[in-house]
Amino acid sequence: MKLKQSNLTALASGIALGVASLTAQADGHGGLTQLGTFPATSDARFAAGATINGGVSYLAEVPASEPADLVFTIEPDPDDVGEEADIFAVLRIPGLGADGSVGWFQRISGGIWVPWDVSIASLQPYTSKILEAHESITLIDGLVGNDANMAGMTIDSYVGYAVGGDFSKVTFNTLGPSQTDADGTPAQLAIAEAAGENCPPNTIAGPAGEQFHGKDVCVLSGRITSNAHLTSNFSYYLADQVIIGGNDVTANEDKVRLTIDAGTTVFAPTAGGGLGYLVIDRGGRLHANGSREKPIVFTYELEDEANETTTGQWGGLVLNGSAPLNVQGGTAEGEGQSGTYGGENPDDSSGVMTFVQVKYAGQAFTEEDELNGIAFQGTGSGTLVDYVQVHNNSDDGIEFFGGTTNARHILLSGNEDDALDWTQGWRGKLQFVAIRQNSASDHCIEADSNSDNNDAEPRAKPVISNITCAGPSDSGENGFLLREGTSAVISNAVIGNFGEEGYCVDIDDAATFTAAGGSIANLNGSLTLTNSRLETGCDLKADAEDVDFFSVADWFAAQTGSMEGGVDLGGDSGLINGHMLNAVEPAIPDDPFFEPVDYIGAIKDETSDWTAGWSYSD
């Protein structure tokens, strides 16, 4: 596509450059593409990625309708850390050169983009600073492809630095062996084509004139075996069980992708009118890339009639992966005829879910055959889950069936059974989990390792930090049930509002006690609840029908930094810490996945309320 030269002005006005220390949050999320380094003798490392949601996830291609950023991270050569350096930035843009050819531009002091002749001799810095061990540069900030007439284009970009004022020795993500050619490893901001006027491939148009949320409707049905891209100018109807990809174990890069753009709504028929739900099979990946301003919503067709007690109106989401389980044979069949899952790849990826709502889902066919809000079935650590809400599900909100998937910023509200459930040897990590129960809920957490063989390996052992479990206060619902051989390393938790009939923690089954050490004197750290606050008087359950190896009260008393006390949860959601909770000393796990925050519970205060702006409340 040939661009008018005047578009350079529009581009420049939409791009901002800045240098700042790399934040712990951005570093922890990863997802950036590693780039090469020039000169090859340098130990500097460059990475970059395009994002529409502040770096929560990074996209190979950004929607033309969404403001996009291009973020670089630099780990300078250790010999350069602490030195003053000049910082350089270069863009290569199709159609902006002479006669519509490729144009090269460099950023100079004062925020001006000027043409560059692709020679190091003419390269100019735009700023200078003392180099830190980790640097982050937002090179392109809020560029909307449609507005800049750049839909369908790819911008290549390079950043670099030079110490000691020697511009002849610039350390870059590589331009290529000669420094001047178009080879090498640029960072790329690839902008998708503008959304079309017709329903995308692998969908069909709904009945003429039918709309949902003010948009024409496209229909998905059956198994889809080629890539599909749901753009936000339509709403999408799940006519039945929709399956993405085949069920064979498949390399991540070869999987069929379902991409869903920010601001898209996917809906299903009301239960009784045909059960619609979405299955991402082992040969598929879901790329649901929402943003705080435009979350992706999964719901049912009559949601305008829903109220705070509405549940179970459609099937929900199922993701099947190829990560390890602790079941015989290493694979299992999903409930609700959702397919085979499990395998031998702990790094398997079932895709990305960011800023996603799942509302009014769940089905119970029998007590042993149910559909959850989201079922992560054998999904691996390559699956990215961040800012996800399950609201008013008729079964569990989220259940992990084995696998190694990690997640952050999870909001589970009003789910009827257990908010968070795990089984079959799940060994993932969670941080920032906010659970608000209602009078129909069961547990905040119901945790099993394997119901058929409590000592099966690998034993379930997730690591969870910063979780808030808020009961309905007026019923006998419960906090954490740890049973059937599970281990768990839980810290910085808040549990309260369960009234006189509910309990905060229960431990069941001989294998669970044995795995924890078998006695208070021999606790081995595999089942812990540290640096946590339980509401005063909340029951630590003793089961008359179960032979406990030690009392839950004695176990809790042995946990480092944990205590009973006031639980002053507040805010509109009832999930935000008050002064008493924020006075409790946290201890965040020493693991790069976990953000080193200074509070227990899921949400510190109104200012840091991560549920704001994208989540749903009745």
C-alpha cells in the first residue's frame, strides 16, 4: 500500500518515545520476541513486542482499529551498565520512501522523526541516560492503524545505544551483517487489514437484520480446522459445540488459531434451545486478546434478562492441552463430551486469554459430568491467562484438570459450586485471585490431587499468592477444602465473611495429611497457608466422620505469619482491603512469576483495583 507523504506527520504525532526502568510486571509477563544483537560480540539482549493492553499480552498482529504500542526491553552488556549512553531509534516503513518505496526514519532530539540514509555515520541520538541493568522503551505509543491509513502494513523498528559518545560503536537489535541492509531481526508492529464488511472465514452470516449488542451476527458451528479471526465489528453466535483444531497432540506453532479481537462478544443459545459452548482442542489455540477498555465477552443470547441469580444458560469454555496429568495412561476424557486431553508437554500452549468475561455459563448433566465456566484440561505453562472473570456459573468458576497453566488477575464472582477447583495433578501458579461468593456457592477452593488414587504422581501442588475469599456472610458456605492427596503452597490469603455455619479451612483424607508430613511436628512445607488472615471465629473444621492426623487448628497455628483477626474487606465489590488487612506483613514467593507487592489479599485499595474498567457486576 502506497502512503501519502503527509501521513508521516500523522504517524509522528501518534508516536512517543521514552526511556524508563523495566517494571517487574512487564518483565514477569514475558511474551516478548527475543531479537538478535549487533555487534555479535556484545552480551546485550534485546526483546520487543506489540501490545494493545499495556503489555499484558503481545500480539503477532494488532487489530487496525485498536491503539497499539511497540515495546522494547534491553539488557545492556554488563560492561555498559552504569555508563552514560546515547539512545537511538529507527523505523522502516513501507510506502514512505521516495516514489513510494520503503522509507527509513530516525528519531532525533525534540521528538522529531526525520529521514535516515541508513548509515551509522548520520545516525543521531534522541536522548541520553545512565544505563540500568534492565531498560524498557515504548517506541510506538497508541498508533491506530485505521486512523494512520496503515492497515495491513508492518513497521520494522530498531533501538540501540552507544556509550562514551562513540557513535561508530552502536549496540542495536541487528540491522544485518553490514549494519545497513534490510536483513536481521527488527522488532515489528504488524497491523491487520481493516475488518471486512462480510462475516469472516469459518463463520456464516446470521439471519438478515439480526443483531446482538448492536452488531450484525455471524455464526460458528461444528469443528473448525483452519485459522479463524473474529473481528469486533460483528457479534458471534455459538450454534452448538464449536471445536477449534483437531484432537491430536500438535506442536504449538502448528495449531489452528481462533483469534478474537478486543471488544468482541461471543454468545450462545439459551439452555434448552441447543447447548452452545466453545472447545479449544489439543490441536487448537485461543487468542482472545481483550483490553481494559474493550474486554471480550462470552455470554448467552438473553443476557439482558439476567439478574444476580441467573446461572447455567450455556456451556462455557473448554481448553484441551497436552500437558501432564496424574491419571493412568496420561490422558483423560473431558466432561460434557469435550474431548481427550493430556500429554507429555508441560510447556504446551492453548493460547492467550486477556481481559475476558465468561458469564452465566455451566451445565450439570450428572454429578460427575459437568461443564465449568472455564475448564483448563491438561493445558500447559505456555498458555497465558491474565485478567479473566467468570461470573454466575452454575458449576465451578474455573477448574484446572492437571497441567501446568499459570494465571494472574482472576475474578470469580457468584459461581454456584466452587469458585476455583483443581484435580489430576495441577501444578501451576496463581497470583491476584479475587473470589466473591453468594448464598448458592459452595467453596472458594475445592482442591483434589486425584480422586481415584490420592497418591498418584505428579501430586497436585500449585503455588498461590494474593488470594481473597469473601463469603456471603448469611449462609453456611465455605472457604478452602483441601483433600484427596493435594499439596498446595498458599500465601498472602484473606478469608472471611462466612458466618457462623461456614468454615474457613478444612483438610480431608489420609493422603492429604500424609503428604503434608503426617503430624504437626513433621510438617514438610508441601501444604501451607502462610502470611494470611482468617476472620476471627471462622471455623477451622474438624470432621467427626474423618480420621484427621492432626487438627486443622493446630496446622494453621503452625503456619508462618498467619493469624486470625479483623477482615475489613470493602469497596463496591467487597473485595478491597481495609487498613487492618493492609497492616499484615506479606511474604511473596521468590519466583519471577510473582509480582513483589506489599500487601496480602487480591486488591490493596481502590487506586490499585485491577478489576476496574473491564469486569462485570450485577
